[in-house]
Amino acid sequence: SQQGEEDPQALSIQEGENATMNCSYKTSINNLQWYRQNSGRGLVHLILIRSNEREKHSGRLRVTLDTSKKSSSLLITASRAADTASYFCATDYAGGIFGKGTTLSVSS
Amino acid sequence: GAGVSQSPSNKVTEKGKDVELRCDPISGHTALYWYRQSLGQGLEFLIYFQGNSAPDKSGLPSDRFSAERTGGSVSTLTIQRTQQEDSAVYLCASSSYEGYEQYFGPGTRLTVT
């Protein structure tokens, strides 16, 4: 079964707006990772947050982790058309299992 | 250094034929994963190798699917007696260790006619 699930399934915003997507997982973790997949291309690692961290930043990305709720959020600030992609979360459980992703569409 | 490579990039096969998909992980990475992604769907975990440990085969959808990893490096995913529902992009990833950042290959697009 999937160990990570993203919400919402789809998100449409305008350039410059912020995009927030959430991930829930089922088991205890050592870390949680977010990946991006552009249409027709491979997945790229964005950011990893460890279980003892609550928040982490990388450029326009901000990730939070709440281990008590088994949830994480990814915030993309000042979105750009190039951010249009599918975003997946993954836990480190049993080799890393992915959810179905959030499809983000950023229009100019 | 070189990233994860997969071959072939595209494979069209007739229903009932066997296919082999190859993955070359990043040198030194001990963990190797296979996933399947159908059109418009998320990633479906298939199988995971970590070092010399027995692989985690819990995601393989049927006994027609098998995989091996020779010498702790190259991996081959074999699908026997292919069915149309096997059509998908098969992705391989490797990481320096279990649970660490995964590096993905470009995938093999399999089409079963």
C-alpha cells in the first residue's frame, strides 16, 4: 500500500501566487522527501526533511513536518510557469514509496 | 559523474512476448528501486534492492514480473508473457543508501500491442 499520499490531487494558480500541497503518511519515518516530475520527464529530488526537523527552506520552497500528525506540507512561494509539474512525497519506509502526487498548473 | 541510465528508452512488444528492461545505477549506490507509472498515474513501487540483502518484492504485481541485480550494480527487470495492462513507463532509481535521496533514470516506455 502507498505510504505517502498528497493532497490536493490538482492545483491551479496564477504566476506569483503561492502553492501549498500536503502529504500524509502512515508509518514512523526517519525522513520525508519531496520530488518534482515535469511532464514526460524523470523525477527530481527537491528537498529532504528529517524527522527531528520541523521546517526546512530551499530557495522558494518551504517544507514543514509534523510527525505527531504524520503530515508534511510543501509551500512554493512566488510561483512561476516553470513550476508546473507533479509533486510527490516519499518516506524512507521500505525503500521509499510514493503517493499519487499533486499536479500543479501555474498560468501566466 | 554519470546519472542513472535505463535502456531501452522505448520498447514496443507484442502481447505474450517477454521483455527485459535494464537499469545502470550511479556507481557506489547500494540501493536500487524499480517503479511503474501508468499514463496520468502516480508511481507504483515494484521492487527494491539494498546491498546484498534479499530484495523487497512486495510491489511486484504478478509472478510474471521478476528482477535481479548482478554484482550489486546493474539491474534487469523482466516481464514474461506481457499483457496490454503492462504498458507504462518503468522508472529506475538509485540512492547511496536506503531512505536517502533517490536519483531517477529517464525511464523505459513500454507499449504492449
